[in-house]
Amino acid sequence: MKKGIKKLLVPLMALMLVMTIGCGKMKSERDYAEYSTNGQTAPSRSEEPKAETSSGRGGLSNITSDSGMTVDQEVGTDRKVIRTVRKEIETKEFDKAVNFINERTIRDKGYIQSSNTSGGRLLNGNYVGDRYGEFVIRIPVDKLNTFLKDVETIGVVISSSENGEDITAQYFDTEARVKTLKIEEERLLTILEKSEKLTDIIELEKRLSEVRTDIENLTGTLKKYDNLVALATVTITLREVQEVTELKTKPVSFGEKIVTSFKDSVNSLYEILKGLVLVIVSVIPFAALAAVVAVPIVILAKKHEKKAKEVIKKETEKE
């Protein structure tokens, strides 16, 4: 009886072995068929993707990073914010202000992305006419506050604005897509090693090239994001003036309002008098020209009048 059972077990084990090999081969062929149809490899049990999305297009809600945290959890501790600052400054010492900006930029490990100056002209080694300059500067975010405080000392800040653009969602979404593409790249390489048909090899290499191109483009995007986040963009508009704009504080008490009103009236009267003086000075050349022309005419007119009177007198005597 035992010998009969042993004889039956041997062919049964052989049959199971053949079926296992056949199933494995069918699964491998089915995986490639799915890849060829959908353009993606079917996930294997031994290698689950590190980053998956519930929407299938890179949504952030269910993405899991290498640390085991979801993106929503990581966002709270590592936000990606692009900071941009604009300042408009008036100064009476344009050259000194430009040198100061250059020195502070170098000191704070930043760089001038672009600069442009215009206006003014040289006369006997000195500039005549007010100049204008615009400087776009990249400064490390940890040095930004110190840099701005220093720059504000070069003149009077006429206007100032600061903006922060939160790109956290775009950043982690792009990072997750890179991870998913790298997993697909590894699977493609694994299938490519096992493939024997020329058509399959050509199709796999084509898709592998597309995946690598996408990885390269997205990696470049991440590097651009890192640069924008690490270095703030500061745009400084520098205006040369003869007199800087006086920044007035709003009066609080009634007495301060009276004093402020009196000063404003005096300043207004002073400006009116200056205007009158300028008008008088500008009229003097025309008045002088009019006098030059009018005097001979008056003299001739008087001579003509005198002669006319003499003629009338003579005629009267004859009568």
C-alpha cells in the first residue's frame, strides 16, 4: 500500500512543478502584455511603489515619502516658499548707494542677477542730472532681513512690498512623480533583461527613453524650485534726487495738528514766493527785449509829435 502511494506522489509532484513554472511564465507574459497595452508595468508583490496616489495623477493627499510620512504631514514642517521683495529708495548720494548695495550683496553670499542705470551726464568729471537705477539681487533667505535693514540706510524708502509664494504642493507633487518614474525605470530594465523578442526590446527601450526624459525634466524643475526657495529675490529701485522726500508722521494731538498746519502754510507760502521769483526772472529777458524795441519807437513818436506841433504853430502865426 505504501509503495503504491509513493508511486503516485512522484508523478503528482512533477505535475505540480510543471504547472508552477507554466504559471510563472504566463504571469510574466501577462505583465508585459499589460505594459504594452497601458504603457506601464503591472505592480509586483515583491516591489511596491514608494509613492502612490489615489487619483492617479499625482495628488498629494495619499502620497507617502521614504520617511513613512504623508506629504500633508511633511508640508507642516518643510514648506517651500518663494520670497520676493521690492523697495524704492531716494538718495542724494547715488554712487555711494550703488557701492553699498554691491558690498552688502557680496558680504551676504548673494549675487546681482541684473542691474540697469540711466539718466544724468558727465560735466567736468561730475554728473549733472538725476540718475535712476534698478537692481535685481538674489540673497540667501537666512540673510534677507539683515540685508534689507542695511539697504534701508542708504536713503529714504519711498515704497516697500514683500510677497511669499507657497509652492509646497507643486514641489512635493513633482518629487513624488520623479520617484514613481524611477520605479517604472527599474521595472523596465528588469523586463528588458528577460526579453528576447526584437519587437519587445524596441518597445521597451522606447518607453525607457521617455521615462528617463521625464525624470530629467522633473529633476530640473526640482532644482529650479530649490534655487528659488533658497535665494530670495530683492528688486531695488534707486532714484537720485537733490532733496529727499520728507516722510511726515501723522499728528496725534490737537496741538501737534496746529503746529503741522502752520508749518504746511509756511511751506506753501514759501513755495508760492519761489514760484513768483522764478516767473519774474523768466520774464526779465522778454522785458529787456521789449524795452530795447520800445524806446526807439517812443523817441521817434515824440519827435514826430514835436514836429507836428511846430507845423501847426507856424500855420497859426501866418493866419
